[in-house]
Amino acid sequence: MRTHHTAGTAAVAALLVLTGCAGPDADHAGMSDEGKPTPAHKVVKDTDREAELLAPDASEETATLLLHRWVGAHVRERRTFTVRVVRSEGADTAVCRGTYYADQQTADVISSGTVQSGSWPYTHVECPGPASP
């Protein structure tokens, strides 16, 4: 009876790993963001395709964390979505920009095949802005 229970527990654990039970933005492996507070921000734009988040003191690290948290909490049932983190309203350059892709096919169409990932959904993050506030 104990063996049956242990085998069942192992099967459930394997299923959780395979299904990526971490929300819509499961592919940010290596980011140890548990326990870190979500950076202070203001939503200045939120449409069906994109959002812009104002975080005046954002570094690349905090902007990336904010992108992943925002995507994880807000992007549902969409094929693609872009989020920008800026330090001032109307800024031309984002601190970081993240584009969410639901699957490889969507990424291939939107990015002309340049975005690849080992698992889906995936958020591709780029940080072209200055490194510090």
C-alpha cells in the first residue's frame, strides 16, 4: 500500500513538472524572483495588444521582474502581447520590453522565426535602455 502511494505521488510530481504549473510565463528559468516584492509601478497604457508600465527607478533586473510578473498576472488567452517598462511617461526608450508568445507558431509568425524557446508559452525580454536610473 505504501508503494502505491509513493508511486502516485511521484506521478503527480512528474505531471506538474511536465505541465509547467507556473502560469502563462513559465519560461523564465534561472530567475530567482520568489520572495522579491513586485517593483512599484503605474500602468500608463493597457490595450488588447500591449501595455506600458511606468517605473521611475527601474533597473534592468527590476524591469525584467516586473515584466514577468505583469505577464503572469494579466496575459490570458492571448497569442501574443508586448509589455514595455519605462522610467518616464512618453519615453522613447524602454528600460526593458517583453513580448509574450503563446507557442512556437505564433513566435515564428510575429518574429519571422527569430524567437526560439525550449518551452511555451514564452516571454522574450530585451533591455535596450540605460542600465541604471
